[in-house]
Amino acid sequence: MARGVYIHIPFCHQICNYCDFNKVFFKNQPVDEYIEALGEEMRLWTRDHDFSKIETIFLGGGTPTSLSPEQLNRLLELIRMYIPVEHVTEFTSEANPDELTKEKLKVLYNGGVNRLSLGVQAFQDELLKKLGRTHSNEHVFKTIEDAKNTGFENISIDLMYGLPGQTMQQWKSTLDIAFSLQLPHFSAYSLIVEPKTIFYNLMAKRKLRLPGEDLEAEMYDVLMRQMEQHDLHQYEISNFSKDGYSSIHNRIYWDNDEYVGFGAGAHGYINGIRYSNHGPLKKYMAEISNGEKPINETHTETKQERMEEELFLGLRKTEGVSKKHFIEKFNCTIESIYEKQLQELVLKGFIAIDDDYIKLTRNGRFVGNEVFEEFLL
């Protein structure tokens, strides 16, 4: 049974140079029609799925806050119509600092949203410009102040390191400013240049100057040390929080539990089947208008695939993977499947094993992807 709901809003007023998510420019798009299609997709799912146990809802994109207050309000009305929001523990909306007006904040808060995730990335104008971001530091400061005044306590910001031309001094400055905001949660990611992005095209032309691997590793080391100094617990490779503020929704992914994805290009995992929706808006909306779920592809996972995901998703968590839970889920021990890999990774100092948990060591966090690949059978 699904624990979470992800809802994709593919509209953006500005396309970021690093983003590879399904998105379109807002102008001249059928935004109102898309919102109604989302509501109809949710209705179609309620015919054969029980959403009474949903713990989390996550509005992602694209940019949910690209919508007008009226459009946001309609979206939230439709969500409440089909999902019992009163039982949801965590209701998150992503947001751009320069789009989140006081009016939109009130609409989100009154509509049940209790967590905000702001795309900040950096606090240097030159880096923001390279990323294709349009906000300023003043937008960030004002938005956070307005959000707190509206009633939001659970506020997170995203930060990025390993950016084109970024120096260690700039990264330390970004962290100093971030800590001054007194927020309970931070996500910090190294830049990954994905295909079909502006950065990818620039890299192919050798016009993208990135920090080397050594500097990027140093930035990650500084990140972990400073988060710890500010009493922010690292509960996942890229996520840090005060006690009680870790992301429940994202943990559903790392726990390899099930969730439903609504919207163009959204992904979901339900009843052992992973699926993705049609990405193009016309195709997505046409399927729904015909009374069909807009699913493009499905894949029924094998036991082997589920075991692989249990390891490479679960090891992202600082607590690691529970050996007991693995036995309950798959009726076999981790050691019976991965004995050789576990021995080698322990010898390399990348993982540690105690009575119940297998987890990355601090050194292992620097080479997480290398470790995860070892568990692909």
C-alpha cells in the first residue's frame, strides 16, 4: 500500500541550466486544464486504490509556485477532494524564492501544506546566474521571513556544490549564510551534469569549467563537518536536519516503500510495479480525457531487483540497512546474497556492520555510488 503521493507540476518561468526533470515554459501552456487533469487522474486512481493510509504529499516540479494563487488554490482543493489530507503527516511544496509571495504562502498554508523546500542553491550572484536562477539573496531572506510569519516552521533549503567556477571560499560563505537563517533542514547536492540539459551541451563543447574531484570531495567534507558543528544531524548522504525535521516523504524512497506519482512524467511504485506517466502534456491530458490512467511504461520488479534497491537506496541513509528487516522482506539474509561484496567493502573501510545494521562509513559516503554499484547482482 502506498505511503506517499508525489504530484508533478511541470511549469517553469525560467529553465535552470542543470535541470533534467520534465518541465516546460509556463507561457502559453494549458495550465488550468492541466490542473483539472491532475484532479481527474487522482479520481481515476481512487477507483481501485485506498489513499486513507497516505502519510505524505509532495508537490514537485518544475515549479509548483509558478502557479498563480488561484491556480494553487484549485490544485489544493482537488488534492483534498481525493486524498484525506487531515491524516497526512507531512505535506511539502517545492518553491522558488522569487515566486513565493505572501498570498501564495497563505494559500499553501491554508490548503494543508506544512513544509516548504526552497531552491536556493547558492548565495553568490555570479553562481546563480550560471545556474540560470533568477532570485537574489534578498528574495531568500524575505521569503523565509514571510513563511515563518505565515506559520511555517518546517522549512528546508537546497544548496549545491561542485558548481562551474565555484571556489571553496564561496562554498564556505554559502554555508555561513545558510546557517544564519536558523532553519531546521538542509539538502546539499553536488552538481551532476545530466543529458538533455544546457550544462550537458556546454560540457560537450568543453565550455563548462567544473571543480576537480578533489575539490568537490573537500567541499563535501566541509559540508559534513559544519553541519555537525551546527547540531544538524546527517540522516542521509545529502540531507541534514534538527531532531524531528528529517524528510518523511524522501525516506519513503530510501526505505524502498511504495508511493503514487501523479502528473506528466511522474513516477510511482505500487504493488511491486514501477511506472512512469507520459511526459508530453498533450499526451498526458489526452489519456485522462479518455478515462485512462496516463501511464506510459510499467515494470514489475523481480525479487533480485527489489533486493538490489533495498541495498543501494537504504545505504543512502546514515542508519543504513536493517538486516532484520531484510529477512522479513525477502525471507533470506543479506549475507547469503552479498557475502563477498560485504567482506570486500568492509576491508576497504567503506561500510560497517553491527548486530543489525549495514551502513556506510564516513569514508564510504565519499564514494557512495561506487559502493552502491557493488550490490547490483
